[in-house]
Amino acid sequence: MSNTTQSGLEKSLGRKEMLILAFGAMIGWGWIVLAGDWIQEGGPLGAIAAFLAGGVVVGIVAIIYSELASSMPLVGGEHVYSLRALGPIGSFVCTWSIIFGYVTVAAFEAVALPSAMAFIVPGFDAIPLWSVAGEPVYATWILVGVLGTLCVTYLNYIGIRVAAQFQIIMTVVIAFAGVVLIAGAFTNGQPSPDASFGAGTAGIFAVILMTPFMFVGFDVIPQSAEEADVPARTLGLLILLSVGMAALFYIAVIWGSSRALSGSALVDSSLPAAEAMAVLYDSRTIGQLMALAGVAGILTSWNAFIIGGSRALFALSESGMLPESLSTVHPKHNTPSNAILLVGGLSALAPFFGEQMLTWVVNAGGLGIVVAWFLVAVSFLVLRYREPEMDRPYEVPGGSVVGVVALVLTGIFVTLYLPGGQSALVWPYEWLIVIGWSALGLVLYALSGDTPVETTDEVVRRIESIDRE
């Protein structure tokens, strides 16, 4: 039966909703357009090996989240862990970084939806308005992107249970399309003409670099932990299970697509996974089924990251680090309504910058995500050292050793975005997005005024007062 938490949020998400929320967040739009790149770079077996390796890397980060989420099942996830371990400043940097990642993913989906419609609907690109970085911006793109944002934001505004039920429906659509693809690969597919391991080690490594960002979304579970009506230990295990499910999904898409066409042929297609489906069944109509699954993937990811971003904003506000209005809970829907509107409003801006925004927000937001993961690993190690007796319903095997491995791996990924790194952000657009987000954080922090900032002792008392059963 539904009840409310200390923060006024509704405690109504069961195991199924939490698991599908995270799984749907991870399997967004990327797989349907990038499957060909993975196969061309790494070869069929190399790409699969890359996703196995990437799944292990992300799994190490996820297992740390599992311990922390089970120990501190409060809204905000990273905010709570870093506040207890690193204090207010460390917590603000960590949480503002992960919010940046969430908002950029939501913005990505606001552009990906009209992009998908352009692939599916002939003549969709209509009424050019202006150009950004040499790419035209169409009125139809803006209209669909903004309308999509309004719909997904409204779903979240009226209740997390409604949003979770929507997530389940869309995820079922994706899963069904995946099953149809695998069935076609078994019955009608042929061994891939590509070399099993593509360009060798370099190609596999290129695919591995993409994998952490294909798995972003498992951390939506700790963000909404306070709204989960499940035991604390189960919460941690659901995080690990969601990562494993996403890894299997990506591997299945790679294998199924590789049995339809070569990597080079897939790359030449605007929708590689949909093209593979069409070839396997010799039907353009069935190929459109996969395209629709891609749209469902856009919606599941979009939905989940509005949930995650709004809960992180709510947590920062509740702790006195952002304006008090962002921790307002809707009296009827029991949702952080103002925080939801802010995330939705920011993502609605993206379609006005056209298709080029897809690349900019993914690259810029990726930096925020790995910085947050790095600080979560630091928080894990600090708490293991400073509070060895802390109640941990789920305890990571290997403890500090796993924490050190996660710290090193996430630290390496942070360096890839810095000047000289393999995925270095591009000046001016991508760095301007990072600088703009940092400036927005400073302004909002200043606007929080004289509201007392929650101390480490206060957050510990909040954690100790909750029901973990």
C-alpha cells in the first residue's frame, strides 16, 4: 500500500518498477544507430567482448552503488553518499555533476525524437528556420521535440507510479523487438562476413570507450531510492541485475545485427538495427518495428532521466544547497514538481539548436557522469575507512580493493575528456556547455540564500531514522 516518505514523496515503487526504470534508462536510442559502428570497429565477436568488458567495468561501479544505496536509501543517491563522506562542497560538486549528465541525456532525447521521426517519416524535415554550426534547424524538429518534452514532463509531474507504468509499457516494446531480431537471426541469418575481431585490439578498445555511456541509467535506482517500497538489500541487488540485463540486451543486438549485414553496410544505413531487421525478414514493414522500438528507447531513457535529475535537484534543495522552491512536493501528486519542471524546461531548449546538439550534449554530459562516478568511488572508500561499523545491508565482497579499482577506472575515464584525452571535449561548443552549467550551479547555490546547509551529522540522523525493511 502506498505511503509517503519523510520528504513527502510517495513510497510506491516495487521491485519490478525499480528494475525496469533502470533497465529502460540504459537501453535508450544509442543502440539502434550505433550497432553498425560497434561491429565495424570491433567485429562481431570483438564488439561482444567489448560490451562484456564494459559491463564488468560498469558493474564494478554499480556494485559500489549497491552497497551505498542499501546503506543510505534516501532520495538523491550520490548526494547523500558524498555528503556523508565528503561534506557539503564535495557533495554539491558530485551531485551537480550527475544532474548535468541527466539533464544532457534528457536534452539528447528531445533532439533524438525528431531525429528518429526524420528517419521514419518521409519529408519530415520541413520549414528551415536557422542554422547552428552549419546544420539547419527545422520547425518540425522543434515542434516534435518540445511536444515530446511536455508529454514526458507531464507524466512525471502527475506521479512517479504513472511514469513507472509508462516505463514498463515502453520497455516491453523494446524487449519484443529484440526477441524478433534474435529469432530472425537464428532462422534467417548468416555468419557475419566481417572479421570476428574487426580491427583487432584498437577496434575493441574503441568500442569499450563507448560502453560506460551506454550503461548510464542504473544510478536512477539510488536517485529514487526513497520512493522504493523494497528492502534495502534488494535495492542494491536490483542495481547489479539491471546492468547485467542491459549488457545481455546489447550483446544480443550486436549478434543479431551482424548476422544480417556487414558492419560497413550497417554503418551506411541511417538506422542499422532497423535495416538488419528488414534484411532478416525481407520486409521493410518489419524493419519499421525496430525503428519504433528505437522511439520507445528514446522515451524510456528520457522518462528515467527526468526522474533521476529531478530527485537529485530535490535532494540538493532539501539540504539547503539550492533554492528552497526546488524541494517543493506537489500536494496532490507527491512529486518534486518544481524540480521536474526545471529538468523538462532545460531539455526543451535542445531542439532549438538542431541535430548538432546530439553530439555536444552527449560529450559534455559524459564528463559530468564520470566525475560523479569518480566522487562516488571516493565516498565509498572514505566511508569504508572512517565508518567500518556502518550498517550495510548489502556489503561489497572485497571491500576497499573493489573501491580502489573503481577509483582508478573512473579516474581514467575522467582524463579522456580533458585536453589531450582520446575523447577530449571540443572548444567552443562543448566546453561552453560545461562552463554554462557550472555557472548555473553557482548562481542557484547563491540564490539558496541563508538556508542552513545540511551537515554530515544531520544526514546520518536522517539515515538512521528510516525503515529499511
